[in-house]
Amino acid sequence: MSSAQELPSEDRAKARLGLIMFGLYALVYAGFVLINTVAPKLMGAILFAGLNLAVVYGVFLILLAIVLGLIYSQAASRMETRSAGGAEGAVK
């Protein structure tokens, strides 16, 4: 397969979703890096329960990655199921 045009539509849809989710995560991560670069002292600010911004933001990044992975997995499974259902319907 030499181009995206040759990919099945569900593969293109999954790739598009993955790129969108990657872009979202990259933007949130870039915010973390930007704060560390421009105002590193801000990362030491206590937000709540004795936790500073660096810890809260870091945990948020980890949880966001997990949630995005779960969302992608669910969406990709649904796309595969729809594709398989459509293929079975065409065979019968």
C-alpha cells in the first residue's frame, strides 16, 4: 500500500482519530513544557493538598494519556465492528 487512498475507510478513520488525539495530547504537553521553560517557579506553586503544579500537571498528563488510549480503543473497536458487520452483510 503506497498511499492513504488504498487503505480501507475504517483504517483511515482510525488513523485520523489517532492523529487528532495525538495533537490534543501534544498541545497539553507543550503547555507543561512551556510553563517549565518560561516560568519554572510557577511549577512549585502549591495548588491543593500540598501538591504543587508540577505534580498535579504531571499526574493529569498520565491520566489524560490513559483516557485517550481507552477512548481510542473503544472507538477503533466500534469502527472494526461496523466494518465487519457491513462486510458480512455484503457477503450474505
